[in-house]
Amino acid sequence: MKKTDSRRSFIKKAALGTTVLASSPAILSSKDVQKELLKRDVKKINKNDHIQIAVIGAGGMGVADSKTALSVPGVKMVAACDLYDGHIAAAKEMWGKDIFTTRDYMEVLNRKDIDAVIIGTPDHWHKQISIDALRMGKGVYCEKPMVHDITEGPDVIAAQKASGKTFQVGSQGVSSLGNEKAKELFEAGAIGQFIYAEGFWARNSPVGAWQYPIPGDASPKTVDWDRYISNTTKRPWDPLRFFRWRNYRDYGTGVSGDLFVHLFSSLHFITSSIGPDKIVATGGLRYWKDGREVPDVLLGMFDYPETKSHPAFNLSLRVNFVDGTSGTTYLRMVGSEGAMDVTWDDVYLRKNLVSDPIDPFLAEKTKNTDKVFSERKKMQPPKEAHYSAEEGYKGAHYDHFTNFFNGVRNGTQVTEDAVFGYRAAAPALLCNDSYFNNEIIVWDASSMQLK
Ligand SMILES: NC(=O)c1ccc[n+]([C@@H]2O[C@H](COP(=O)([O-])OP(=O)(O)OC[C@H]3O[C@@H](n4cnc5c(N)ncnc54)[C@H](O)[C@@H]3O)[C@@H](O)[C@H]2O)c1
């Protein structure tokens, strides 16, 4: 998206958001937010108290997040907000008929008995609900991508700073044993000079390609459609746009916002990178011609400039929803001395053989030493090492919620805060802008601005 287009759509969305969403207070400046917070009696969580949570958007991931959150000791569910009656009913069944339920998320945020919220709504609601929740003094676990449009990040960052509350984005891989081990190996120089990385996500099923079932009772009675579209384009009731929202640009962020963002998050965590400065994407709608507005094959290329934590390197990412690869995912990091395949539970480290002694380039470089041409054989490192999580590992998702609740309870800093979340979301969102506008995008990852 061009800067001007982007800005225009932002202003339009912001205007719609404030006029139509009557229950949300008007957007305040950071200073006002701080003043308002100081006035409010925000509940302190004592050591032995439960952290009381609510879920806003109790669909697939909101429920999965809530279940994981509740498996962390000392956490209690007190409220659920959703726009579909079927999901409200399911929430009551799961967490008890006494939990508070509503279609209006401000009714959740206004409650003093709630310390933190999980935001599991479609992407177009992430920004506003996050800002409102932070303003009301809640800890926030917001699903990825942090925002729906490149223009939306700075307001969330400002709201987090002003609130002083814990805000964590939901790319759980960042808290995993696998990513931690990869970071340790990377920093110890296990792959030598870092040259490039590649990531891949493939799916080969209708549900994998977002063809979700539509509930039999879906209707404007059971779904609060007006509220759903209150911050975006007005359209008549359309169950596909509600239950298969990922296919439409008003609500979702395409395969890059859905999946690339996880790969950016892990890569940035492992390399301590702040992001690329050049973004190009291409692809197409090859197979799922079901009315969707976004490609089902997407290839992204990214240039990362040199920083203190890594040399300049290239990244290539692809998502394929058409099959041919039987549903796989990986993140591979390649250096001058080897490569690492990284998942949330495993790291495969493959080392190159020692350099070929007749390599003329190396011979020239080392002509004043006799080391390379020495007759004596050398000790070789293992060609391959496989690090895997110990049996019984509760997984990335559990670790991510543990980190979040440590933040909420003790004020511990989380890795995937608003700045990190925006720097991971930005190149994913800019892939869409590159693809749809057919342009190369130049991004300043340090100041987090388009150039
Ligand atoms: N971290 C991960 O691995 C992961 C996996 C899947 C989804 N996600 C993210 O989770 C979010 C939800 O995805 P999903 O697959 O669960 O979608 P979903 O359609 O299953 O659930 C979304 C829910 O939000 C509700 N909703 C919509 N607008 C709302 C609003 N304004 N207020 C309250 N509720 C509202 C809907 O009724 C629905 O129940 C997305 O941002 C997605 O990217 C993350």
C-alpha cells in the first residue's frame, strides 16, 4: 500500500471506529491515558491471589489460548465476550454458567475483577481492543498479527508504554525451548557467518486453507454482524465473511499475516533482529477460487541490513495452500559453517565439512600460514546434532502464557511486547502491500516507518 493510501484508509477506519462503536470511549492521547490510569484504582495482584482473566473472541484460538492459560497455576476465567451466541454457550459449558458473558467487550474491560484479557478476535479488532484494554489497566495477550494494517502499530506501542501494563503478542514460538536453543547456538557462532534464512509453511486440506464449516444456526440473530463490521466497510450479513474471515481483506491479513508472522517472530528472536529494510512479495490465487480476496501461494523476499547482532542477510519465505509438500513447516538458518532447522521443540544443526585444502580462494587467503595445508588431520565437529525437548515438555504455548502471567503478576518484561510484535507484523503486512500494489517496499525497521 502506498503511504498516502495507507494513511487515508487509516483515517477512514479510525473515524468509523469512533462514531459507530458507541460503547468504546474516544481515542485518547498517551498523556491523557496516563492521567486516566493514575486516577483509576487498578487492582494489585497479591502473591497468593488468582490472576483473573477474560477472553474476548472465544473462537478457535481464543478457546485454545484460554485452555492453555488456565493450565498455568493460579489463573481463573471470569468472563467471555463473543459475537456469536454458539461460542458464548460453549464458553459457559467449558468454564461454568456463572462466568460473565457479553457481546460488548467494553463490558468486560469495565469490570474491576479482571486482571488480564486474551484477545482472540479476527485481526481487524486487535488494535482497538488492545488499546482499550490497556487503557482500562488490563494485562493483554493479543493474538498475532498484532495489528491489521501497517499504520496501526504506533498507537498500540504508545498505549502499552502509557499503561505500564504487560502486553504480549501470541506468536508462541518465541517462548519455546526450540527457539531458545537456536538463539543460544546462533550466538555461539554454531553456523559461522549468517548468510540467509528460509521459511516455509504448506497446507493441503480445506480447513488448513481456511474453508471452515459454517454453523447451521448462523444468522443475524445469533451473530452480532453490525458490531463485527462497525470498524470497517459496511456490508449486508454474510456468514462467509464472519466464519471464514481470513479470506477477506477487511478482517484478515492473508497468509503472510497468518503464518509468515510466526516465522518473523522466531527469526527476530533468534538473531535479535529488528527486521528487514526491503520487502518484495509475489504469488497468486492458484487453487482456492472460492471468492477469497487473498492469494493461496505467496513468496516473500526480504533484505536484512547489518546490525550489531547480525551481518546483512537475506530471507525468503513461502506459503503454499495447494499441496505438493504434504503439509510441512520449517525455518532454516544458513551460515558459512552450517545450517540450523528450527522448530518450537527441535533444532537440527548441520555442520559443513572442514574446508577443501585445494580451494584456491582459501589457499590465497591463508598463504602466509601453513595451517590449512598441514599434513596433520583435524578433529571434526559432529556433522549433525539434533537437540530435542525433553519428554513431557508442555510446549511453546504453555511457556508463552507462563511468561505472560509472570509479567502480569511480577512486572517481568516479556520478549514479544508491542515493539517486538509490530516489528514482526510489519514485514508480514507489507508483503500484502507489495503483492497487491505491485511494488518493492522500503521499511525503516529502526524507526518503524515506511521510507
Ligand atoms: N498463535 C497461533 O498459533 C494462532 C492460531 C490460530 C489463530 N490465531 C489468531 O487468533 C485470532 C482468532 O483466530 P481464530 O482462528 O480463533 O478465529 P475464529 O473465527 O475461530 O474466532 C474468532 C472469534 O472472535 C469473535 N469475534 C469477532 N469479532 C469480535 C469482537 N469485536 N468482539 C468479540 N468477539 C469477536 C468471533 O465471534 C469468533 O468467535 C486471529 O487473530 C488469528 O490470527 C493464532
